[in-house]
Amino acid sequence: MPDVIDRVEVLVSSPSRNYVTLRLTTRDGVVGLGDATVNGRELAVASYLRDHVGPLLIGRDPGRIEDTWQYLYRGVYWRRGPIGMAAIGAVDVALWDILGKRTGQPLYALLGGRVRDRVATYRHAFGWDLPALLEQVDAHREAGFENIRVQAGVPGLDVVYGVSRDNQVYEPAGRVAAPAEEIWDAEAYLRSIPGVIAGVRAHVGDGVGLLHDVHHRLTPIQAAGLGKALEPVGMFWLEDVTPAEDPDALRLVRQHTTTPLAIGEVFNTVWDCQQLIENRLIDYIRVAVVHAGGISHLRKIFALAEVHGVQAAPHGPSDVSPVSLAASIHLGMATHNFAIQEYMGYPDLVHEAFPHGWHVSGGHLQSGDEPGLGVTLTEDLHRSDDYQPAYLPVARRRDGTLTDW
Ligand code: EZ4
Ligand code: CO
């Protein structure tokens, strides 16, 4: 008799920051984990899983991963969107984890086996001004990292995405009852950022990959100008230069600059990035396992990207849990056009809450060889009482107009 899914648990917890974790257990006692965290909208996806998806999973064959994906995607009629796709992604990852444990194989082996020895990664460096930024750049280089995302303050602004003023840990979501409001001034940013990044390049010399995240804040022509201004720096990439729902914006940017472009952390399906990939308007596709329908769907996106010379470079902030990060690293081990995995890092308590076989080694990521994802849960660090609402900020222009954060 084939094994069946017997138990569906949705854990909303907060080991220092909020996570939604799906745990499936089969009748034979095999456990699979999935991450369903949507930063700032955690309870919506928890309810989607508990109230609508969970009951449909009981009694299903956990080995029918693709059929379950199609059932939850096509079967719902109301398709796509971050909440539904995160829920499908969590189920998909948990089923791959179960398959790995049932067969005693690490996930990368089930995905076709290793195509590389280690997965490239990049870390975040930030500083309100150049000297503060260079301190963090140097620290990452000393730890062996060869690729670094650089974010800096902007004269005249009080708060800027990606930067904490006191150079302590940066975490964009605040555990607050309503989103913080920030002022965004694109002109001030464009006056200062090229000089800061050129300053980093002058300090590190050649051979270090420099990345920068614009966080969807520029108009196409502003983004084109920034790309051109950064050409002498030789960027690894410029990320999310314009709001991601408008693929033609990237066409305009592309016509003006050879600076490599990355986008896609907010995409949920291949249809969000089909035009960008097929028209080669980007160099890197940033979809995350958790937000784009899990391992099964990411494989399809990455296959389309491979055909069109686009490389995979998944999102990896602290709100992508160690469960999703594990899945992403395993994909990185087994996917030919996988270029680099973002690794923002986690507070210590998050590592304790999700003991994981994946690890950082010599400035790179290693998946480990445990069966499945190689991630477990420390039960007493997943208490629902610890959950507190958290919101990402919103941004307004100086005249009060709401703009993209
Ligand atoms: O702002 O994940 O590349 N990384 C990012 C992140 C996002 C957060 C939002 O929840 O853009 O820092
Ligand atoms: Co980003």
C-alpha cells in the first residue's frame, strides 16, 4: 500500500522574526517541511494552508508531487498571487523533502545530481556613508566572500532601504501595528549612489563582485542612467531597478546600458517573467522557492531561463526561512544555469529554531548530504504565542505621494 499524508500542521512562530512553516507527516511517519512565509502577511497564508489546502492533502500519496502541484494550482480556479503560490510552494517543498527521506537521498541527488562542488553566494554590506560601508565590505571579504551587495545612506534622507544607521543588523520588517512611513527621494539617491559604489570599487580593486539593490524605485529612464553611470564600476548586477510588474520598463533600461540586470524576487509564476526571459531583458532571474510555487515550479522557470541564456539567482533574505534556503541551495547544486544564491544571514535564534545541514564554507554555500532538505525544527522555538504582527515600511515622496518601497 503506498504511504499517504496523514497529518498537516501549520506552525506560525517567531524565533526573533515571524515564519510560517508547513509540516506534513505520512502514515509511515515520514516528515516533510515547507516554508510559507510571506513577510508582513503571515496569517493570510497560514489560513490558506490550514483552512483550504490542508484538508485536501489528507490521504494523498506524497510521491505524486507534480500531480499535487497541478491540483492545487489548476484546481483552485483563482490562480497565482503571493499567498496561494507560497502555500503551493510550501506543500511542494515538503513533498520533495518526504521523497528524499523515503529514498535516503539528499534533494540535489533527486534533482539530477551535483553539477558543481559548491554554490556561490553573496552577503550584504551596508553603511550610512562610504567609510561605514567599507568596514562591512572588508569584514565579508575577510570571511572569504567574493561577492558583496552594497547599500548606502542618502544625504538628506533619514531612512534608506537596506541600511541601518547605526551599522547594526538590518531587518526591513518592523514588529509594529502599522507600516513605518519613509521618505524616498530618487533624485538625491541618484546624485549620491554612483559615487559611493565607485568608492567601494576603488577600495576593493578588481575581482570582487559588487551588487546593488534599487528595490523597484526608479523610472525606466532614471534606471537607464544609473546603469550607464555604473558601467565603469563593472557591477555583478543591478537589482530591481524598476517596479517588477512592467517588463517593457526593462526593455528601455536594456537599450541604454550593459550593466547586468536582475529582477524577480516578487514574482510568483513563470508567467510573471516569461517575457523578460524570452526577450533576454534580464541577466538574472531572482524567484524564490517559497514565493514562486516551490521546487517543481522553480525548475520550470530555470529551464526556460537556461534556454534563453538567463541565469538563476534566487532571493535569500532573512524572511526566506532556512527551510526554503535549503531547497534553494539543493537546486543550486543540481541546476546548470544557477549563478548565485543570496544569503542575508539570520539571527542566531533562527539557526537554532531550524537546525540545518546546509552551511557556509570558504565563502560558498554547501547543501550537506542529509536525506531530503536536511532541515529539522526545534519544537520549543516554534510557539504560536511568539508571533507578533510585522510590516514592511511604505514610502512617500517629499510631497506625500505614496511610492514603491
Ligand atoms: O526587501 O525580503 O534582495 N533582497 C530584498 C529583501 C526584501 C525583503 C522583503 O521582505 O530585496 O531585503
Ligand atoms: Co532585492
